[in-house]
Amino acid sequence: MNAPLVVVGSGLAGWNLAREFRKLDKDRALVVVSRDGGGFYSKPMLSNAIAGKKTAATLIMKSAAQMAAELNATVHAHGEVEAIDTAARTLRLLRSAAPQGQEPTETIAYGDLVLALGADPIRLPLGGDAAAEVLSVNDVDDYARFAERLEGARRVALLGAGLIGCEFANDLLARGIEPTVFDIADRPLGRLLPEAAAAWMRHRLEAAGVRFRFGAAVQSVERTAQGLRLTLADGSHVDAEVVLSAVGLRPRIGLAQAAGLAVGRGIVVDRRLATSAPQVHAIGDCAEVQGLSLPFVLPLMAQARALAANLAGQATDLVYPAMPVTVKTPASPTVVCPPPPGLAGAWKTEADEAGCAALFHDESGALRGFVVMGAATAQKQGLAARVPALLG
């Protein structure tokens, strides 16, 4: 095939797909389009980079030029895909840093197109004259801005007590910051942990210095002489120097939707990562496979291997084995293997000071998910071996 494989997105999904593909096909032209500088880094490292004393520069493991050389690829850095023409199999690229003398807009033909677009942070509808100063960390450039704002800060407010919010809260403790975490829910990781396990985590994080405000809705953020002031729905106020939003992610589907691709929560793909348009595929946080949108590393890696095989002519269905998620909260070591969404069943939890283990059994009594914390994390491999595949 003469037309290249074009990958739109240079995050963990895009670069790992490119790497897996090059293992199987050394010769086909490969083009990677990146919204940023195109350097390779691991996005999951952003939420524990403060404790590791990482800077934005040291998080980049390989530059775009190094990746291009390693993979025999052409990289378009700082490029934004404006539109996809699935009939002509072309995309229109706008480059914000086009070389002198070159047009900023370029049409690129593809033989196969992979959308590795990622997801955008969900923004709360906050009022106040400092609402625009609320940060999110979704890429390495965001992290650079966050790290800069942390200089000299002692009070940090985090919006959202989910996985990312709790990881950032734990990470900030290494800087001597006692963060305050706000959430309208009644417990941390409310979508992943049963009540007793969430209580175990909360106790450990609070003992380490994290403050939680549950059932608390932040309505506005205002500037003050000392920094920022958050106003809650109950009328109370909390002061901070930095406010970080971590309320969740929304898959980037706008480009695909405009091109006429089928979308749901994410870009709808089949077990071979194919979208509703011929020769167009999706992978990573933007993809939805049989109703599943899983923003974790292990599903992403499974997708990369399966799609690379399909692009190399080896028909391969995506398989999801049990995929435990390690939560990066050292104050409360936690591994979660969530049960399938909507599955009927019940949690059974056993906990003591050393650890906590919660097992989810379906109505037939089969183990379908688990949470292990503290000393109980030693059980993760044995339990994962008992959990059936999510996609077999």
C-alpha cells in the first residue's frame, strides 16, 4: 500500500501503536501528528511527578526527533487536524509552527488512519473572577504550568476525589502541602471502591495529611489579596493559592463526529478497533469498545497490540483479560480490578489495620472484581487469575 499509516495523537496510545506496528512492518510509511511537541512520555506519571521531583523536561523520555528516527516515521509536531475526508482518505492539517516559507495548512493522504486523540478534562461550570485560573493536568505542558504555580504554595484545593484527584493529593504531601479535596460524593474513588474500602483509604490519606470535604459543591473561585477563595454551595469559604480540577475526562469525539463516524461516549470501534468508516481506527482514551471506555494503561496496551496486528494484515480481535489498576497513593496502597459496569452482584469486604480486601461476586457466586489495599495487595495476582476476561 502506497499511502501511509497516519496516527493522529502522540500520547501513550499513539506512540505505543506506532511501536507495535513497527515490530510487524518495518517498511510502510508512517506519519504521526502531534498537537504538542511530540515527545514520548507516560501520562500516568503526571499524577506522581511532584514526589519524584520531576520537571516537565525530565518527564520527556524521548524527543519527537528521537521517536521519528527510532520508528522511521515522519512527525508533524504542533499540528491540529481540522477535518477528515473519509471518502477521499485525506485529512487537513493545520500546523501552528510551520517552517518558514511553508503553508500552515496541508492535506495528507492516508491508507489507514488511527485516531489516538485522547480525552479532555471535564470543566465544572464555576463562577467567579478566578474561574479561569483553575488548572487541570492532562499533558506535560499542563504539568509545567501546575508545577510553576506550586512554587511557594502551601494551600492547594483539588476538585474531585476520584482516582486522579486522590493521586495528586497524595503526591502533594511530598512538598509539605496539605491539600483539601472537594467532592459532591460521600467518599473517595466512589465509582471504583465499595463503601468499606473507601473508608479504609480515606482514613489512611487523612492520617497522611489530606483533608477531604465530601458532599461539598464548589460554586465559584474569586481572587483575593492572599490568593484564591472558593465558595461552596453551603455558603462557606476555603482559601488556597492553587486550585486543581480533577473531576474526570471526556473522550475527544468532535473530530470523528464531524467526519460522520459513529460515536457514543467515545469513538465507537469493533473488536478490531475499526470505526464505522473504512480504513479508520481509534485507540486509547477516545475509543469505545463494546460500550467500554477504559482510561487505563493495560487496556490501551492491549488495543495497541491488537490494532498493530490488524494493520499489518493479521486479523486479530481485541482481548481484555482481568486488568487490575494500581492506584498511585503510597499512603494507601491500592489495587482495583473493577467488575463489569452494571453487573448484578455484591461486595464482601474484610479489613483490619494492616489491609483491606473487597471481593465482588456476581449472582452465580463467581468472582468478577476486587479491591486490595495495604498488606492485602499481596493477593492481587492470585485474585486476578480468578477473574474472567472482560472481553474474551
